[in-house]
Amino acid sequence: MTTAATTALASLLVCTPAAAFQQTTTSQSKPTFHSAVDLVTVAAVVRDRHGRFARGLRKEDFVVEEKGVRRDLVDFRSDDNAPVRVALLFDVSGSMRLGTRIDDARQTARQLLSALRLGSADDEAAVYSFDMNLQSLQSFTSDARAIENALLKVKPYGQTSLYDAIALTAREVADARPGDPRRRAVVVITDGIDTSSELKPEQVAAFASEIDVPVYVFGIVPSIDNPSADTATMSIERSAFAGPLTDLANLRGGHLFVASTPGQRSIAARQIVDELRHQYLIAFESSGIPGWHPLVVRARQKDLVVRARSGYMAGQTRPS
């Protein structure tokens, strides 16, 4: 990573306030949420024991605990079919030249984009690539043709600064207009081989937690390298997607998918979009004490499973 890029990243890490939102209402409009430094937002995906989205929940149906202490929820939002704002972050490291990985990565993006409502004012997508530096190939737009043109520019190049790129892209995704109702996420498309990051995974997770952007990691690998495939020759413990990448996705309330076939990629892509559309947004006041604060988010109904980020950063403590 260049010195300038590293300096810029360090500035973002130091200056970015805790993400949050505040609800305002009028007689003619739906509630909207605005940024506030003293609130913490949590995006939660809730499913029942059959894996179906749990709909119609209210603020009082959730419990948020910080270090074992229950927090009062000051704001809440529930949309059954929310618009989506997704940043596609492509790994263009040299290892992506192997086999059909880069073509598979483009096809994965197309499958995800097909689940969006592009061409309307609702959904937006952007395209980024990363090797030693983050490159913006297409800023946020609902123009499907512009996004397709950007996908054609995705080509393997050199080394990978995976975690650095996720941190920078998360900042871009979070930079939305006040009151923007779109559910936001970073979708990383990679073969999982990180060779030159300057941030540790836990540092990126802490930074991303401040701006409340879920991180989904999409692993593009052949079947022999897919631990979940019958033909795999690699154990889960030795997989490139074990450990830090899984931890990062889980800390952010996202998910990690490892896909080797078009069918697997299509199912995973639609799952990501469906989850974003059915998120609950919860807000509570930050404790204000500097440092990392672990969270547990659960539903009062015992048969419901909640997936949300597992903590937030407060005060002036920042990764460095």
C-alpha cells in the first residue's frame, strides 16, 4: 500500500465518528434516520427455526446487552422490503488469474446485481477493485449498463491488501445522505489469499463497526478447495476462509459464503440481498467510554435467531 494511501486510511480511522441514526417523523412522511455521534446503530437479521425471516417484530421484541447490562433502545426501524446500497469489492490479486476465478467473480457479481432493483430510484451498486490500492471502477449508481461496463474492467493485477480495502470501502458505503433508507453492505469477492494487508482483521472489524456496514465475504474457489464440497482436498482448518475472514464477517453481522458452482453462487447472492431488505435497525446511546464494547442482540422469543454485529467502538480509541 502506498504511503499516501496509508496516511489517508489512518486519517479515516482517527476521524470517523461512531455510526448512528436518529428518528424523526412528520404527518406526511415515514420515519427517517440521521447521523448522531452519541448513538450506536445495529442492523439485525432475524430468522425463525425454519430459516424464514421473522417479520413484524417491534422494538420491545429485542434485547440488547452490553457486557451483560441491558441497554434501552431509543430508536427502531423495520421495513419489509427496504432498498439496498451495495459496494462490490473485487480481489484482483495475481492468484485470481488461476483457472476461471476472475470470470466466476464477475458472474457472481452479475447474479447479485440481478437480485437488485436497478434502473429505478431504489437500489444502488458500486464497483471497486483492490490489489495494493483501492480503485473505484464505478461510483454508486442504479444504471445497470454502467455497472456492467465496470465489471469488464476487473482484471487480475498483483498482491492483495484485503483488509485495508474492506476498511476503505466500508467508509465509502457508509457515506450516504442523511435519512437515506437504503440498507448498506460491502460484498467482498475474493479467493481469500491476503498477502499484504497493513491492518489486522480485528482492527478492520473495529473500524467497520463504527459505521455499521455489514461485510459479506464471497469466496470464489474450485470445488477441491471448497471445504463444504464432497470433492474437497482441503480441511476447513486449512482453508483460506477459515479464521480472520470468517471472524470479520461474523463481527460485522454479515456472513461468509464459499461457492464453487453457478448454482451455489446464485443462491448465496440472493440470500445477501434478501437479508439486507429484511434487516431491523436498532439504536441505543453509546456508553461513551473509550474502547471496544461487546454486544449481544437477541429476540425475546426463544425460537428466533438474531444475527447482528457483536460490538462497537466508543470514545477516541481507534485502530492504528
